[in-house]
Amino acid sequence: MIYQIEKSLRDLGDKAPAADRSRVDDKIKSLREAMTGDDAGRIRRAMDELQQAAVTIGQAMYGQAGAGGQPQAGHTPGGNGQHGQDEGENVVEGEFRQV
């Protein structure tokens, strides 16, 4: 988890807001400190806090990229990524075997 978030921060570079980046860095340090001990509850809390801080950066970045929070072309919030299908349409997935 730490590696993934640090990689995302490197990829974002200066695009990530400095305050959010600092907050994530602090949460990473807290998680690393928690991992040196044996308190599983503390580790879980630190992981949750880090994940929430990382989500904040992601939301800020998608908000900027999507022109004020508007979905980008080809993206339907909550959709399945396929165009031309109603959300209420019943879709059945299955396997086909010829016997």
C-alpha cells in the first residue's frame, strides 16, 4: 500500500496539492511507525487514515482533470464503461460451451 501511494505521488509530481501531499507523507510515516510494533489495531487505523488521505488527492486530481468535477469523455460515474447501455438494462454474463 505504501509503495503504491508513493508511486502515485511520484507520477503526479507537482500536480498534487502541496497540503494534501504533505498530509499523505505524514500518514505514510505514521503507518511505518505503526508497522514496527505489534498492535494490529494501530496498524489498521494508520492504513485507513493513509488510504483516506490518498483518496483526497485522487479526488482533487480527477476534479481538476474533469473540468470542475465533470466526468471525462467516455466515463460514466457508476457505469460499466460501455457506451449505449442503460443502467437499468439486465445483463447476464455466462460461459458458452459447445457440446
